Amino acid sequence: EGPMTTEYRVTFAWADDPATVEDHAERVADAFAAAVPEHGPAVGANLRTGNLEVTFAIDAESGPIDDLTARASRVFASGTAASGLYPQADEIRIVRVEVVAVDAERRERALQPA
């Protein structure tokens, strides 16, 4: 039996302009869906604070955390670059990053018909 694969949900939240966050959320959602559809990206916006966030899935084998975070960073960079809103990666002010392992049992329950 090979290494165990785990699904992780990764969320990046970053500061944007409250005046344009709703439009930016749509552009970012379209960009992530086109650039990295295999990761099932979901984009949200906080209209009050102007923060945007994207959550997506990464399957990773047990191993160094560096591998997981590097892959997550590449997915995030691909989606944000595709949006055309952030020509320079250092223009993005990250306010939160969260990585959560999704256990197989919870995944199976989520897939069961109601």
C-alpha cells in the first residue's frame, strides 16, 4: 500500500477595495474557474471590509508541509494572475491563510443523497 492521500481545503483571504470588491469577486471567480477548475474553487467577498477569499481543494500525499503549501501557493497565483487584477504578486495583501484536512468519513457523508 502506497502513501496515504489526504484532501485539504485551502483558503486564502486578501484585502481589496470595498468599492470594487463585488466586481472583483466575479472576475476572480471566473478566473479561478478557468485557470484551475480541477481544484473546485469557491470565491467569496466581504462587502463591508473589502476582503476577498478563495477556497479550493488540494489532494496531497503524506509528506513535508512545504510540498502542500507550495502547491497551494501555485494554485492561488494561477487564479489571481488569470484575473488580470493583480499584475504584480506583491500587490496582494494576504490577510489569512487556512489549511484544513478533510477526513474521508466527512467527505463520504457529504456525498450521500439526502
